[in-house]
Amino acid sequence: MKNRFLLACIATLGVSLSAAAEDGYDLWLRYPLVDSATYGELETHARELVAPGTTPTLEVARAELLRGLSGLTGKPVARVDAASGAGALYLGTPKESPAIASLGLSLQRAGEEGYLIRSVRVAGQPATVIAANTDAGVLYGVFHFLRLAQTRQPLAALDILSAPRTRIRVLDHWDNLDRHVERGYAGESIWDWHKLPDWLDPRYIDYARAMASIGLNGTVLTNVNANATSLTPAYLDKAAALAGVFRPYGVRVYLTARFSAPIELGGLKTADPLDPGVRAWWKAKVDEVYRHIPDFGGFLVKANSEGQPGPQDYHRTHADGANMLAEALAPHGGIVMWRAFVYASSATEDRAKQAYAEFAPLDGKFADNVLVQVKNGPIDFQPREPFSPLFGAMPKTPLMMEFQVTKEYLGFSTHLVYLGALYEEVLRADTFVKGKGSTVARVIDGELHGYKLTGMAGVANIGSDRNWSGSHFDQANWYAFGRLAWDPFASSQAIAEDWVRMTFSNDPRFVKPVVSMMLDSREAVVDYMTPLGLAHLMGTGHHYGPAPWVSDLARPEWNPAYYHRADADGIGFERGPPGDGKGGSNAVAQYAPKVAAQFADPKKTPENLLLWFHHLSWGHKMASGRTLWDELVLRYARGAAEVGEMRRTWEAQRGRVDAERFAQVAAYLAIQEKEAQWWRDACIAYFQSLSKRPLPAGVPPPAHPLEYYQSQKFPYAPGRG
Amino acid sequence: MKNRFLLACIATLGVSLSAAAEDGYDLWLRYPLVDSATYGELETHARELVAPGTTPTLEVARAELLRGLSGLTGKPVARVDAASGAGALYLGTPKESPAIASLGLSLQRAGEEGYLIRSVRVAGQPATVIAANTDAGVLYGVFHFLRLAQTRQPLAALDILSAPRTRIRVLDHWDNLDRHVERGYAGESIWDWHKLPDWLDPRYIDYARAMASIGLNGTVLTNVNANATSLTPAYLDKAAALAGVFRPYGVRVYLTARFSAPIELGGLKTADPLDPGVRAWWKAKVDEVYRHIPDFGGFLVKANSEGQPGPQDYHRTHADGANMLAEALAPHGGIVMWRAFVYASSATEDRAKQAYAEFAPLDGKFADNVLVQVKNGPIDFQPREPFSPLFGAMPKTPLMMEFQVTKEYLGFSTHLVYLGALYEEVLRADTFVKGKGSTVARVIDGELHGYKLTGMAGVANIGSDRNWSGSHFDQANWYAFGRLAWDPFASSQAIAEDWVRMTFSNDPRFVKPVVSMMLDSREAVVDYMTPLGLAHLMGTGHHYGPAPWVSDLARPEWNPAYYHRADADGIGFERGPPGDGKGGSNAVAQYAPKVAAQFADPKKTPENLLLWFHHLSWGHKMASGRTLWDELVLRYARGAAEVGEMRRTWEAQRGRVDAERFAQVAAYLAIQEKEAQWWRDACIAYFQSLSKRPLPAGVPPPAHPLEYYQSQKFPYAPGRG
């Protein structure tokens, strides 16, 4: 295999090794020449461009459009002051564009960031407009229009109105000032702090283009495990330089605030949020931040979680802490994103209950410019979790979603897992807090509870790797996150299809199987890592590979054994009501009664969450008629087999994509298959050591004895915290 | 400035932001179309290619040649079995190529790796041959031939015989298994250990091409501050995968050996090199390494230096340690490169004397397959040092040169400093050990002492940054190192000119001033950092920026104050003979008598090394007639001013190179100028606080008081150890 790869590389030296080789840098922002015989829409509907206006955002919108149109059509598209005939494309706001103003379009529903793309007549000539109330809306409209062409959609009779359903749409970069990215699997941070503010890597511009193209409007530059140094003048200068690059693209800069910064930077004796000196320090610090970055977005804060300082150090609440920062930010229009990912430093309580336990009682106690940022599940970005019970439980407090785009628990960058499927599952989950249809998406978009602030955050998977995300297919997760932040009701399948078409090919022989493979990939990883509602079986610290046997770490909830609770009799974490006599943690009670009742009953609990909520005997009968043991083993086997299917699907695409990306995806799928088998074998070996049951027919025994898997060590696995 | 840059980027969006933008990835391996009216040599002399042979090395040689010829001429160049007329290019060894064999060329002087490029007649037709005794020689010849074309040399009447003057020509990568590069300023390690051996980044091939193109034949993959894990089976698999990629390019893989590995990996109680169990462990380990990598090159070892374990832990000598490893490697043809960079953990002796003191007495005690690797100067890769007194002092022990290509003490990647000038200065230095003309180059190439093994090592400046070296001009240092390793007598100016022509442009309006700027750049950095023989004034730990005031570190020789010894009366480190009554360390006595006499006398010591060897009063009269104080200040001022000149030189090149590289170089030069002024001001402020003397006329006072410079902290400066 390796020799074959090498020879293939050598044979294609002329192409594959030049700087122009296809390396994925272009993401989904590709405008290669289209055969106009196949797709002539642009020649008809975007013959020339009428786009007045000179703001930086209009400049970049126009530049992107011209770049896209000229790339796709293979000829320069003229920018004109007035259309010369049919087929002009009008771009702008009514304020900047007299032609658009003359159409009297109703742009109210477009709001601050939305846009209208419509086929119209201007001065009697058929034309297309991309119109918005703001320059940012125009930019988003441009990317939508280009997407239509990139995915070969008809451009006649367009009438698209699109506006984001959430207001704060941010990537959270867990990037340290030394460029190490916590849970990063794509190289080091793209922020070259040492050379900032003097050297502005052109990559920053491409980052901003990518962000704007999927509707993201903010970036948190620094790790939630925050470093007060990022708030010193030298680093504010650096952040300001990035903000200057991003500004034309509508992307605002946010920073993480280390709660103890008043002590570390200010020399104060306390960081008590009710201390007047502390409040004054933050106020002055925030004023200073805004002197550097006039449109600074605000702070993201991780407090009293995993050792981070916070208000509880002073016997204050999360609300006290958040509100202190909010007060300092409010005069400038800034916000606080306060994370609900907390677990006590000496917990006896079920970890899955802690975020709810700490935050639900604080509902209504947060200032108006605070969002509480809630991870999608109650624990921590597992391949599958039920939705967090906080969604629906804080009607008076804007909750924003925190998804993880980087694949901390999902095989890092070498496993192909399309997270759009995971995001959609969470967003469509029904909290039932206001009856059927009270989906998480309706919580997040503010509609269910009338939130004034709304938002969605994704923990970035971006690094210095040439292809941004470490793997070509991980670009799809960045893409899907952005699209779902804009519209939490969007279909992950439709998004995958757009992404495949824009990123790889419009060839239907390619699109269909590849989209299908992406959609199946999430279930595959659940199966080969944590089927049937299992969770947190990954290796200690780095979360690479299986380690279900680990049970000797200092804190109980650091141990995989804490989560699966397998023994000779059975497996699973009982979270049913204590009245059941099974010692349940009653985590189910944190959900609305209808959901709670479902999760409380093993017979009603969806099988894919069964062991999350219930400890059951190995002999427990499953819907299939098989025992739980057999079912568990078969799921592991199915997951590993599915990756084999994915490899074959990809192999069939040889020649339909460039050789470079084909080769990397193929190599990564080979790694994924090897590691899926490793997961399968290690977990089966371990659980069998407890269940003492035979493997169901047709499942091969693990390749090695359990001790082999237990002896594997990965001290240099990437992305460590 | 920043806005202008941003607008320029936006204005050129179409070009500058595409994946095909000029980002420096191609290094000097560029074959852009040449106007045949200007340079028609290839059409005449490389019309078609006769190149039989199917070995992997011949395959890559042929592929590179075809890629180069077709790029430069803009048309595919045919590979034929027999020439169709005049102007064929013959490639190969006499063994593989009957046509070359038929010429009866004398290839004896080409040796194992050299080549002959000659204009000949084959079957009556004018032709050119690239002939060698080995495939590797053919590959090197191909790169030479391409260089002739890239630099627009005539291709008629060629008669070039070139063979390397050193045998081991390696890059030392100080790369850790977590991808952090110690003293790396170009991103993280290009070795993606986590994904190896399964994923072979195509970049590995381009690395090997670049190495071969400048004649380098080895790479030490791992940091000299070694990690025993790199010798475990999993990591040997990974190293073997890299070796497989590099093999066709003649690049061998070496590893660093942690001396305590028998304890850490083998569970032994000792790593005593005379212990039979330890010797057996290393023998078995080396056998295992060769099972993974049949052509493994050998070990590089840093022992008993800066806290690393070594034979002295067991009261054995460096020779004992090296010979133990050498014994294990010898049956496989492997070598040991044993570093002479040592300084005792509790030194009272002048640090500059320690390497000599420890190693010179061991001359003749090392096994035949050991090279002692000596840094160019007695201390540590300073902007200027005298040559190490070990050169010439170990006639019975092969000494190899260790240069630093990465700019640990020379402003990191943002300072333009052409190190070819530094290397050449060292190589041309005369040790006088066998009379006049006993240059360091003649030590290194083995000629002076009849060494059987010879070598040169460069500490790599390569990382994951797209342009490899962190800056475009730092590529020149990699290039120059390779060329000088091949031929230590080569001219750094000629090398710079080749590099400029290959990397940027053959336009004489560009070549001349840019080469001149490169040659001047080294003296500039000496002047603005450490003029007149000063050394080691850099910031603690990271070596970023000036910190001459530091004097409170635990070990005396960690402190800048240890090196400059400035006080109210004067400055400099007295290394003259103790008989002078000046408390000299007598380091001069480590040199041959003639050199020692020169360095012992301040009046004969070159001014550029004056304060290295002598402590002199501030009022000491210099050759210029000025006082030492005035001269020192003026050197600082001159260095900073020179960077201003460099900026202007570069600015005048606008339009003669692509916009992307132009912009980055310009931005970096702006950083360099700012930092050169910082160096000037901080050092002047500090030394003036001691000398209490007024600044010479025309030199502006420092921009800030001394306390300002002393308060600067850079906790996240890159490349830390």
C-alpha cells in the first residue's frame, strides 16, 4: 500500500507536487470553469454587474462575486454603472444602489443580516437583484448566489429571502497564545500571535471569507481555558489587527476572559465579582479593549469548571460573575457568553446532572446582555448524548448552543464523521416544555421563550494545516455548523449535498454516494465507539482510542468505568427515578415530564440512548429479540464494518476527484477502518472480560488479548488540554 | 500601513487568495516558462532525453528533469530510446546507459555521489551527458543541470565535474514527538508523527526533493534533547515510513539516541556504557532499528550537556559512550555523531573553554565510525563567534561541523540574515595548526588530517509553515547550508546569487541589489545585536530581543552579564593569558600558537572579535581613533540604520517579484527594523547606565528609559526549548 502510494506520487510528480496541487486550501469556495453547454445560467442571469458603493464590505462582496463569476464562466464579468441589456445582476442596499431603491422591495424580513435574491425587471429588462438592508446582508447574499451557481441551480425566477435565525454565530477557538490548540487536530493555531500585529497573514482574509460564506459573524480568538495575558495591551493590539482584517467580512472578534485577571493583571487581592475594586477594574479593562477594538463582540467565559477560577471562589453565583462583566460591556454593546459546562471539583452527584443543577435555578438572574452557552449534551461532546436538559429549562435566560466542530471524542481528524447529522439530531430533539414540537432549535432561535439574544457557538476545528481542518471531510463540519447556526431548521442532508457539490463535484455519480456515506458516518462512529447510549470510553487525557477499562483516575467522573458501570451482571448508568430501587441518579427528572417519563422507562427509552439512562443486565432482551450483550457486540461489529463500506464507497470515486484529495481521504479512511476495528476489538475484549459471555455468531474474536489493548500508550497524541 | 496592506490584498483578491497564490512553497525548485528568445539554450541542448533505467532514484531524477525542462520550455520534452538528432540530453550511469558507457568517460573523480556534466558527441551528434557512477550522482547532476538553466547559464561546451567534499551532509531537526520544534520559527514539525506511518504527507516528497537538490544526504528526524520513545517499535515504524519516502532521493534517516534509553525502555538499572547488559541492550536495539530501516544512518547524541544523561553519569568518557553505540552500529554500516556541545553542570571555568577541555584530550579514542560534531563557535550559535578551537585540535578524530540554520540568536524568522556569510567566514578561518592555510574547511573536508569520515550538520529551520522556513529569505540559509556542505570552499556570494535567481528572478536589476543586501545583512545583525565581539545578550530562555542586564539566573553562564562583563570601567570578556595580570581565562591558549598570539593581544585581535577576547576600558582607543564606548554605540546605530537600507533596497524591487512574497518580505523587514531599533536602544540604554558616558554626536538617545526595556516580557515567544 505504502509503496503503491509512493509510486503514484512519483508518477504524477508534475502535478501533485507543485504549489498549485489540490490541497484543500480553497474549502468550498471554488469557482472552477463550468461548461456553459451544461450550465449556462450565469451567461443569462449574471452577464454584468451593477454594484455601486464603496464601503469595505461592499468592496469584498463585489470582489468575491467577480471572482466567482469570472472563475465559473471563464471570462471577466464587467462591472457597469448601468445595465446594457437583459441579464444584469444588481447588488447592494437601497441606500447605496438607486436601481435597487427604485424597485421598492420589501426588505423588512431580511432584517439586519438577511438578504433577498430575486428575479426582477429593471427598466424593462430582466435582471436579478441581491438586495439587503445592510452591507453584511449583501455579502451573505453574494455567497448564497454563488452557491446557487456552484451547485448548478437554475437562476431564473429566483425569490429567496433568507435571514439568520440566530444573532450570535461564532466559532470558539480553543487556541492558546503559544499556538497550541486544545483539542486541535489540524496543526497549530492559525493566529500567529508572535508576529501580530505587524504581519497579517493573507490566510486571515481567507478565514474571514469562509466564515462569511456560511453566515458566521463572530470568532472567539482565545481558549476558554483562558490566559489573562490576552487582555494585556500588547495582545489587544494583536487582536485588534485581526479584527481589522475580519471587519469587512462582518466577523466580530471576541475574547475569553480569565476570571482572575483582576488579580493576575491588576494586582488586586480578589476577583470577587461584588467587590467594587474588581468591578472598576473590569470596567476600565473593557473600556481599554474597546479603545483597541471599537466593535469588540464581548467575552466568552469558562468559570468554576475544570479548575478555572470563577465567582464561586468567592461564594458568588455564576450570575454574579456574568453580570459583573455584562455591566462593563453593556455601554459598548458587548455581550457575555457564559458557559454552563461546569462540574464541581468534588462531585458526588451524577456528572450529567450538574450543569442543570447549577444553572436552572439561576434562570432570570442574568443581565440582558448575557447568554448562557450550553453544550449540546449533558456531559461532553460524545458521539451521542441526549440533548441537555437545560434546553427548555431556562425560559428567562437566553441559552446559546455550543457544538463541538473539532472531533475531540470522535476519532480526531482521521475519522470521517459528518457532524451535521449529530447537530440536526440535537436541534430537532423535542424538549416538550411547551408541548409537542418544543424543539431545541426553537429554544435556540429564541422563538419558544422569546429570547432577545440568540446564538450558536461551534468549537473550531481549524488549524494551520493546509486544508484548515486536518482532513478534507472535516471541512464539512465547519460548513454545516455555519449553515445550521444561520438556520437551525435546515436539513443536514441538504447541507451535505451543497458542501459536496461545492467542494468536490456536481457529478451525480459522486454526489449521491458520498452524501450518503457522510450521513451514515455518524452512526458508524457511535457504533464502533459508544453504541447503545454508552459514553466517555476514550483514552485518558487525549481521548484517543478506547480505554473502557480505566477506573483508577483521581476523580470518579474522569474514569470510563464511571460512565459505563459494567460488571459481571450488566452495563449502563442508571439515571431513572430513585423510586425504582435501582439506585438511579434521577437525571431523567431534569427533563420535561413527558420526556422524563420516556427516558425513565427502559422499554420506552430509545435504544440508541438506552445505556445512558439505564443499567441493564447482559441478558436484557432488546427490540431485536437479542440479548443486550449480543446487541452490544453486534453494534461494535456493525460500526467497524460500516467503515469498510465507507472505504469501498470512496474507492469507487477514484477519478471523479483530483488525485491528491482522493489519496488523502483514502488514506484516512484506511486509518479509520484500522482504528474502528481497534475500538471494536478492545471494547469487546474488555466487556467480555466482565460479561463472560460468548460472542454472537459471525463476530470474530478480538485480534489481541485484552492486555494488549490495555498496554497501548499514546503520550504524544495531538490536541491535549 | 496595515490598512494599505489590507486594501492591497482586497484589490488583488482574484490572485492573491487563491490556492495557487505565490506562497514560497516551491522554494528554489521553480521552473517557470522562459522566453526562448532570451534564453534558448534548452531548446538547443536539451531537446530530448535519453534516460534508461528503472531504479527509484533514476525515476525521480528523470521525473525532476522532465518537470524542469517542460516547465522552463513550456513544452513536453520527449523521453526517447535513441536520439533523433543533435541536442539530446543523456542521463545515467555507464551501467544503465549504453550510450554513456560507450563514451568511456572517466568518472573516477566523481566518486560515490558526484557527477559529470559534459558536452559531447554521441554517434556524431552534439549532445550533453549527465553521468555518474551511482544513481544518486545522477540525481545530483540533474539538479545541477537544472540550476544552470534556472540561472540562465550557457549550456554549450559544458565540462563540470562535481563531487561532494564531505560524506555526511545532514539536517538536524530539533523536532519533538509532539511536533514542537525547539528553536523552530516556522510552525510545528513537518513530521506528523501521530498519523505516521499510515499517512504520508506529499510534503515529505518535496522535502526530499529540496534536500537532494542541494546535495544533502541525511536527516536527523528527532531532537538532540532526545526522547527514548523515538526508539520504540511504533516510532521506528513511523521513521521507517519516512525513510521509505526519502530513499529514492538519497536521503538517509538518522535518529537521536537518548543515552538513558536502556533504563527508560529496557528497564535496566544503569546506562553505563561499559556495562555488558547495557551494551547488549543497545546492540539488540540497533539490530531492531535496522530491521525497520535497512539503510538507517546512525545516531546523533547530545550527552552530558544541559541536563541530558550521558556516560559521565557513570564516570565514563564521551569516547566510552560514543564507542558503545558505534560498536552496535558498525556491523550495519551506521555511524555516531557525538556532539561536542557540552558544558558542565557546575562550571567555574570559562564556558568558551569547556568543549575543548573535554574533547581535545579524547583525540584518537573514538571508534572509526564516530564523528564528533562541533558547533562553529566555542559558545552557541551567536551572530559572530571566533571559530571553535576544537577545529584543528583533534587530528585523529573526524570532526564534523554543526551550523545552525534556524536563527535562534539571530532574530528568528522575521529578521533577514543571510547565514551563508557566517558559514563562509567560519569555514575560511585559518586554524594555522599546520601552518598558514589550515582552514576550518580543510579540517571539515578531511584533507588536513586525513579523516576517513567527514560531515557537516545544519540545525534545520524547517517547519509546517507554508514557505517551509518561516520567511522567504530563510530558505536561502537552508540552501546555502546544503551547498556549503557539498563544497565548504564555495563562495557564499555565488550561492546567494544562484538562490536569488532560482527563487525570485534573473532580472539583473533585482539580482545585484538583493544579493548585496543579503551579504550585508549578517554584519547588520551583528551590529545591532552584539557588535565588536559581544555575545549572548539575548532574552532569557527564548533568546528573543535584548536583555544584556540579566544577571540573576541560577547559573553564571546563563546570564548575559557573564558574557559582556560590563561595569563602570569597561566591557568585554578577558580571555587572554593569565600572565597579563588581567585575570584572563586563557581561552586563547586553546588555539594554535600563531592564532593564540593574535587573539591574546587586543591590538592584533580583529575588532569584530575584540570584546570576545578582551575586557577593555570604555575609553580604549579603537582603530578609528574613537573610544570603545563611542565605537560600540556607533555600531549599534549602524546596524539599525543598515536595516533601514535593506528596507529601501527591497522597496525598490516592488513589481519585480510577485506581490505576495514582496509583501511578506516587506512586512518582515519592517518588523526587523523596529526590532533592530529596539536592540540598539535597549543596549545603549543599558550600557550607558554603566559607562555614564554621553552618546557620540548624531546618535539619538533611546526612545524609552532603560526600565521600559527591562520590563518587556515575552512568555509566548516561539521555539522555546
